[in-house]
Amino acid sequence: MKLLLTSAGFENPKVGKEFLKIVGKLASNIKIIFIPTASRTKEEIYWVNESIKELESVGVKRTNIQELQINRKITYNEIKDFDVMYMCGGNTFYLLAQIRKFGFDKVIEKFISTGKLYLGVSAGSILVGPDIKISGLENADINDVGLTDFTGLNYINTLITPHYVEKQKKAIANYQKTVKYKIISLTDDQAIIVIDGKQKLIH
């Protein structure tokens, strides 16, 4: 299993370099299935476009970035020829609801079980933990879809909270007392690589 879990994509150039290293292909040959489903607001969609620019900046061809919305049943065969699944940021509650509604969690599982890379940004990183409720901390994400089961994809046994700044320290410390999982706070220039269960912090 290969996961690259970021707060803000390649804002730190080191993250982009690690991305290329993990994929292990010429950047111009890397094929990405790009999922912006979590992004619904104007601001979120702006960051989706920035993410595409970041991928191009490390040498990925725009023609090799295929956008996919989780708004229908998707089969593994539709994405099996891609090297990377890029899960954009946005509203984590909505993203999980859509994934469950269309059974896309099974497709993600099959994709990463073949050794391909899952790259998460913000909500896309929170998603792979055991529980996504932390995404609503201090109203960062609003649960406007009535989600009641907050169980994440559970590929890691830690909770990720992205976009960390010092003023959130107390709120996160208080939240930590209410959950059994360790919380990892990522600033926008940090990311975590998870390969076969081993975690490494990029900063």
C-alpha cells in the first residue's frame, strides 16, 4: 500500500519530489485519475485548478490527468490503467457520503491493493483514517449531508487534521482526549508517506 497524504498538495516542493520518487516513472508518463468530488464551492474549485497546475509543474502532462466525479457507479476497469489516484480537498463529509453511495470505497481498495499510489489532499487525506469526524473541528467542514456514520476508509490508524496553525493547538489537544486514535496535525508544507504501514513525515 502506498499513500501520500498532504495538507495542501505540492505547496512544499519536497512533496512533489517525493511523489515522483514513489511513482517511479518519468513524470511525462504518469497517468492520474483526478477526483475533485469534495470541492463544491468557488474557493474549493479554485484549489482544484491549482492542484492540476502543480501536477503539471512537476512534469505531468495535462492530457494524462483524467478528471472523475463520484456521482455514479464506477468500475475498477475504468481506472485500472492509471498510476495514481489523486483525491482533492473540499468537504470531507460530502466526499465520504458520495463514496459510500456509489460503492467507490471498493474501487479505491482494489486500486491501492495493486501497489498504485493514492494521493490525498486535505479531505482526501482525512478520508483514509479510521474516522473523519475531526474534519468538522472548529467548523472547518460542515456536515450538510446528514452523515451519521463517520467511519473512514481505515487505511491508517491515525487521524489527520490538515492546514494546521498554532492557534488550533488547544482545540486539537482537547479533541485528542475524546478519541482513542493519535492525531497528526499537518501544516500546509507537510505531508505523510505511508508505504506498507510505515509512516514518514515530509517537511
